[in-house]
Amino acid sequence: MPESSRAGPVVVTGGAGAIGSVLVREFLAQGREVRVIDSLVGGRRSHLPPEAPGRLSITAADVKEPAAYDRVFEGATEFWHLAANTDIRKGSLNARLDFDDGIVATYAVLETARRHGVRRGAYASSSVVYGYPSVFPTPESYGPLAPQSLYAAAKLAGEALFSAYAYTHGFRVHLFRFANIIGPHMTHGVLYDFFEKLRADPAHLEVLGDGRQAKSYLRTEDCVAAMLLATERAEEPVNIFNLGTRDRISVREIAEKVVRAHGGTARIDFTGGAQGWVGDVPQQLLAIDKIGALGWAPRYTSAQAIDLSIEELRRESPSAR
């Protein structure tokens, strides 16, 4: 079983993405050597500081192709697997996308870690593994899990692979089921999409669904703080945690906030239906008592997280000034 102390190089797949880049910067602030693997399809080099020997390296590689990054795991002491398809809707159009970028890629990362003796791993899963839960807030013990999208199915399969490697090969793993994570460096998601739509048409905002979809929104820095705390204090072979807030906010409320940030004149039109798209889970609220018992609590409510993220996007968007 791995030692509980944190030392040595850390590998972060998807480290140039919205969550990964915040995690990488936190590790660098702790004095850790960080080795990033990212395809740079969704992630961007500009999200990260310049490379520096013994401090930060960035390998541009597809995690499905371990030969391209095998050396990155040499001498590492832990790995964080955040790389994945980030757009749930794309999976409904391309059935192989989440299988390849989710299941195949996760297997490749785990096998590479096993070959190099790296037995500590963390995995970015999602609240969508619960499907349409009948219990709110939804605890980690909820079941049966019934994914509604190929993205969700791939995330649940990834959890199963991490669990199997823990019990078969002596890994210690931490699996994190995220609410909606928002913050700097966003390249997708409801806020980003709304800003892009208003940039293209400042007079009109189309909103998928009926606007009553309601979910939790957690700031990236709160998410990273929770993950780091859990990996320090939870030492079972397999550790599963929900990460979110204790409240939620509707899509209608978010749309109204974004329109106000753009001058308040745009017309909001809803496409109708309970789901925003095929595979969408319209209602979500995670129980966070388990991570709370370790001493963590989100600093921002969902509404506060939305407001802060809107202000960040507003500063970056000429159409919202």
C-alpha cells in the first residue's frame, strides 16, 4: 500500500485544462515537481507557467497513446487523471468519443502507472454517474447508478477501472464526483456558451431546455482544495467523494445574470423540455457531508460562484464591457 506522505514528482493528465491548470499551479506553489500530459485540444499552454527543468514539464500527447508519454511516469510518486472529453453532447453524435477518450485513455494511464510503480492515483469523475437520482442531496452511497449519457458511462467505467487497480495492484485511489466546476480558463459549459452566444448575437440568447434545470456550481479553486485535502486525509484503498455546494441555481437565473452583464437588453428564448440536450441530467444536488467531515467546505455558494465567474468572463469579453 502506498505511503500517505506527499513527495516526489506528480503527473497530471489534462493539466492544461480549466481544472488541471489550477491544480498544477497549486502543486507548484507547494514546491512539487509537476509533469503535465495534455493533448492541447481543449487545454492550452497559456493556462500554465513556462516550463522549467525539475519544476514543470509539459508533454503534448494523447493519453490513449502511452508510448508518447511513458517516460513522464518514470520516478513519479502519484498521478492525477483529469484528461477526458469535456463536452457531454458530442458523445451523442460520436459513439466512440467517450469510449476512446474515457475508457481506453483511463486504462492506458493506469497501465502506465502500474508499469512504473506509481501506486497513488486520483480521478476526475462526475455527478452524472448517478443518472437521474431520486434522492437529493445525493450521497456517494446512492444506487443503482444509471448513466444517461455515453460520457457518464465512460466516467463510471473509469471509476471501476481505478477501483480494480486498487484492489488488484495495490493502488490507493481517490475518485471525485464533480458538480459543475467553473472558474478561470473555461472553454465550455453553460456560462462560456452563453457568453459566446451573446458575442455572436447581442440581442438574443437561446437557452436549451425550459430554464428550470437546477444544479450546483463549484469554483475551481474550491474543487482543487477539496481534492488535495481528501488525498491527504482519506487513506482507504478506494476513496469516493462528491464535490459540490450545498445549494443550486437554475439555468434561467444564470441566463438572466449573463444578460445583465451584457447590458440587460437581450431577449432570452427557451427551446423547451426538461433536458437541455440528450443525456443532460436537469436536476443535481450532491451531498457533501463526507468531504465535509474531513474539514472542507466551499467558500462560495452556487450563486456567488456564478457571479464571480461572470465577472471574470466579462473582463475577458469585449461584448460584455
